[in-house]
Amino acid sequence: MSAPLDGIVVIDLTHVLAGPVAAIQLADFGATVIKVERPGTGDDTRAFPPFKEGESAYFAALNHGKKSIALDLKSAGDRAVFDRLLGQADVILENFRPGTMEGLGYGWAELSARFPRLVYGAVSGFGHTGPEAGKPAYDMVVQARGGVMSITGEEGGPPVRVGASIGDIAAGMYLVQGVLAALYARDRSGRGAKIDISMLDAQIAIQEHSLAITTATGTPPGPTGARHPTITPFSTFRASDGFFVIAAGNDAIFARLCTALGQPDLANDPRFASNAARCENVHLLKRMIEALTLAEPRAHWIAALEANGVPTGRVQTMAEALADPQVLARNMVLPVEATDGRPAFVAAGNPVKITGLAEPAARQPAPVLDGDREAVLRWLQARESDRADAP
Amino acid sequence: MSAPLDGIVVIDLTHVLAGPVAAIQLADFGATVIKVERPGTGDDTRAFPPFKEGESAYFAALNHGKKSIALDLKSAGDRAVFDRLLGQADVILENFRPGTMEGLGYGWAELSARFPRLVYGAVSGFGHTGPEAGKPAYDMVVQARGGVMSITGEEGGPPVRVGASIGDIAAGMYLVQGVLAALYARDRSGRGAKIDISMLDAQIAIQEHSLAITTATGTPPGPTGARHPTITPFSTFRASDGFFVIAAGNDAIFARLCTALGQPDLANDPRFASNAARCENVHLLKRMIEALTLAEPRAHWIAALEANGVPTGRVQTMAEALADPQVLARNMVLPVEATDGRPAFVAAGNPVKITGLAEPAARQPAPVLDGDREAVLRWLQARESDRADAP
């Protein structure tokens, strides 16, 4: 099977994070991604730490396999090249502040008139509509406004940021969905569409229990540390060598947990006999379980719990997660080659496994700024003469 | 324009969260979603708190607009109905433990042989391959193993769970991408595909700086509370009435921030003159800024910062987020109607805005368990006789 997006050309004006992660995913589905960068400095993340031999590991992990051409969209010569790129493109992606593309003469109205089949994917802090459409935002601003920080952190403590930049990344994931839906629709309608993703919208959309609790009870939940707000025991516990998770989602699992801990009678203790009772006595139960688990290392408890069918797992550092045998078996940690083919960086694998879609053993290099100019121009010329020659 | 997935039929065997959020998104793109539930109890989340008039607000917010039919896939009569549903389906979704569908005789091998155009989307804790493919997992288990908890929490403190269930939700979002990519490919190949999403894989894929830092430096990052690990000032600050965020991504923004705070000279202080210097003196800078910001409410500071082009925003509770004018203007908070058409619950809107895709003013009700049996059977019969009558 060929890749789902084989033959699809993506012109990628995006920078930093929300847009580039979307472009990576389209590339993983087989699209050709041509990254159009600002001459001189290119994508800001080329200057983001950490560095390895002068190159950004951050940039490498988020831009592997893309082509780069530097174009100044305010210069006539470069605009002519950009117009030719648009003539061959299926998709254009951008994450400028709303209005920027219109200012350049490349707003959706102009582009859809000139290129009716073009799919235009935009991601911005607050979207292209609404009273605050024009405002700038960073990941943390939408994590804060969207409510997720208010439910993340220690119980009774101050709000905490989600360690991964889900303000950007969730938005990028929705952008991919929108582009794919629009490409599918284009096959029927013959026309492209504009996708307008707001990072703030995405934060609302990825919340479930906090939305249900807030709207049904009128009281928004606060942070609950490392435990689930309404299921007990469902949290981290300390073993002698670190933290692990016990996730006892119902009474039967709780009974098996008690057996695994060598305390089968605990399951019949009225203080813990139902989830409601366990939630009421959550702190007592935690102390009682930790009094046991602190005596042995995590491997001991995880083996005992798994033998009893209790969902469990270590709290892993990123180093441990990237060395996890299950993660490696799924091809989720891949070397990114340097331009000379040497493995130089590391990137995540493609999380969307589809039958027949090849799983590469390595990622192609992230592009040097403007490093593919000649190749892109040659490709353009070939595509244009193919079309001209076509009967 | 019709909706992108108009005419697409999704048979949805999923329950709880990772699968149902994927099905909601496909419904938002126009697909017809028929939820096949276990007779008697149905989806576990029908019993999840909070409740309103005996119905789960959680279930309502994640299953609106789906049809429900209860089928026992171990009974011959119900299997016959299920087979007829498959005959009309474009997509089947399931989030059982790996092997369950094979045990029922509905594994991918059987289904693709019988229904070569069927797209089969599966989401599970660890995926359908690898040494731990068969193990159960809950959201928190993959948040823990995937590393995100290790970078979430107070500096030097214990790991903290991300308040939203991103272990489930990120996986569901990738499942949507896979289904859309497979539908697009089917238009060319004539064949469906299987999508195999692992919740643990998804946790690796949504991390960026922690992966880059870990692999480039060898040292995994820890939690940093409510501040960005490598940009300063980029964190929460206290005003007189609560927390807000200041996100000064570069020197120019920092200078404007100093102006907004009435301390323009601070930008030239050698302790704060570069991002590197500010990172070194992050705690001192935070105290100096908070000494100022504590004197006035958030609205004062947000107005001052926005007037100077400094990205900022309140840390909002979920109640505040759901009343945010920008969120409301984007149609992101919608009533879910009860079966009698009365607004009864609340759900998030569709975060993927596509030109021409209608934005409904309300969500249709979540289905009563087996409430659409007659309608589904009538629809099946009509579809089957249409085909039989076709020339």
C-alpha cells in the first residue's frame, strides 16, 4: 500500500510548535512538506535549546523530513516563487497572528479564488473570529485561560502548568484532523476549505470530567495532585525506589489489589467497601497502602499487581519512558539523521499505526535553512512542464 | 457545502473515553455514529458522576448525537444484526483489550476479508503489538509511564497528574486522524485499513521539549510548577485577586513588560538583560514582579500588559473558562438537549472549524441505552433494500 497522503504537497509556513507538529503528522501520512521560512533566521526554534554541535535538538525533533526554502513574502521575486508553489500545493499551513496572511495578499479569500482546490489550515491563539481574534498567545496563556491549569497541581495548591505543551500540541492535532477531513471532502466537492483552529478552543475540547462537573454541579473542580478526583484508589504511591500508579477502577479490582498487597480483609472493611467509602477515606487508605508499598521496590509491586489483574505502572522520567521496551517495540523512538546520514538527534515515532503504512527505522534530517532551494525550484519546474505537456 | 463525512456510517463499539471522544469528532464532521452497547448496563460512563435527574452529565457530554443499540455479541441473533450493521458501515471503532475482537470472531483479519472497504479503528492502552500488548491500562497508567507526570508538578515535588485525561484524549485524537487518513486512502485504493492506536505511544508523541532535552543532554527534566523550563519570565504571577500568566518570550517583550509594570529600567538591569540571565535569576525576578502585581487585581495588569503587547491571561477555573467571551464567541460551549428537546447538559463545541461546516447552536441528546433499536433496524432494512433494488 502507498501512504495515505502520497502525492499530497503541503506548503508549510508554520513556525515554533502548533503548526510544525501538524506538518510532521501529515508527512508521516506520506505528504511532501515544503517549509517556507523567513530568510536569515528561519523558524524561531532553530535557536531553541538544547543544542548539539550547534544545531537545535528541539528543531530537529519537530521538523525532520521537511524541505526548506527561505522566502521573503514581501519581496516580488520571492512572491513569484511562492505563487508557483501554491500552484502545485494541495495544502497550505500557517500559524501567524490572524490578519497576517491578509496583509500579505494571501488571505483565504484571495487564495481560494485563485486556487479553488487548496486546503488552507490555520492555527492561532484564539482563532480567526471572536472579540480577541487578533491577540497573541503562547501555550501557557491558553493552558491558563482554558482551565486545565486550574485542575492540575497539588490539592489546595497553586495552579500548575501541564509539562508538555498541550496548548500548542492539541491545537496542532485538531489542525491535522481538519486538513484530512477537508482533503476527503475535496474529492467529492472539487473544492478546498479553510480550517481555523484556536488553541483556546482546543483546551476546552480536551477536557471531560471538569466540564461535566462544573456544568452539572455549578462548582468547578480544583487540582487533586496525582489522584483521580472521583475514583479511589487511583493515584501514585511510593515504593522503596520511587513512585508507581495503582488504578483500581472498580470494587473487583480493589479486592484483587488487597489480595496483591497481602491484605485481603481490607476489601471488606466498611471504610473501603465501596468507591464512595474509599473516596471519603482516600487519605487514610493512601497511608495504609503506602505503609506496605514503601517496604519493597516498584518492580515487586508491579509484578504482584499485574499477577492479580490490577492496572499499574511506574511513574517514569522521560529517560525511562524513552527506554521502555513497549515504547521501543512500537517504533516510537527514532534516530533523526544528520544531513550526512549519521544519527544525530532523536524524535518520536508516528503514533498513528495504519496497516500497510511503512514504519521507518530512522527519521530523515531536519532541513538546513533554505537548504532545499535548488531542489524545490527544479521540482517546481518539472511539475509545471509536466502539466504544460499534459494532453 | 455538505459536511465532510456526510454519508459515512460509523459502528462504535467504544466505551468510557478514548474511543467515545473519537466518535464524537467523526460525528462533528458529519458521520452517522451508531453506538453498539452491552445490553443491561451499556457504556460504563452511563454510571459515572455527576448526575442530573438520574442521568450522567459525563456520558451526555461525550455521547451526544449518537444512536444506541444494545447487542450481545455472543448471542447468535444479535450477531446477525451486527453483521448487517457491518455490511452498511464505513468505519468500526473499538477500544477493547487487544484480542477481544478476535475472540468474538470480529478481528481485523476476518473483517477485512468480509468487508474489504471497512476502516477499523482500535485504541488500547499499549497497542496491538509489542510485549505488553494485552495489558489493561487506564489514563493515569499511561500518563505515568509515558513521562508526562514526571514533568508536571511543583519544582522538586512529587509527580502530578495532568488534570484533563490526556492519556485517553490524545489517543482518541490520533485515532480520528488515522480514520480520516484511511478514508482518504480508500478513495484511491478501494480498500479499508486497520488503525492501531496505543495510549502509551500517544503520550510519547505529545511531548516536545522533554524529549529534546532528555535525548540531547542525557538528563530528563523534572517538573517546574507553573513556569516554562527555559524561558523567563514565562509563568503564573499573583495579582490581588488571583493568578495570571505573563509570557515574555523574548527580550523585546520583556522590555515592554517592564514598561507595563512601571519599571522600564528593569530591562537594562544586567541580572535580567537576557533570557539566560533571567533564567539564572528566575526566583528573584518572580519576587520582584509579584511585589508589584500583588497590589492590583488581574484585570488591571492584563489591560496594562495587553496595551504593551505582552502575551498574558488569567488562570481561569473551568467555570470561568466556560463563560469566557472568546470561548463563547467560538461556539465552544453548547447545550446538550434532553430527549424531549429541553437543554439538559453542556458539552464542548467542535474545535475544528471548517468553512461551510455548520456550527450547531445545540447538541442533540445522548442516546438512551438501546433507545434507537427500532430506528436502526428500520434504517438497515431501507439501506439493504435500496442496494437490492439498485440496477
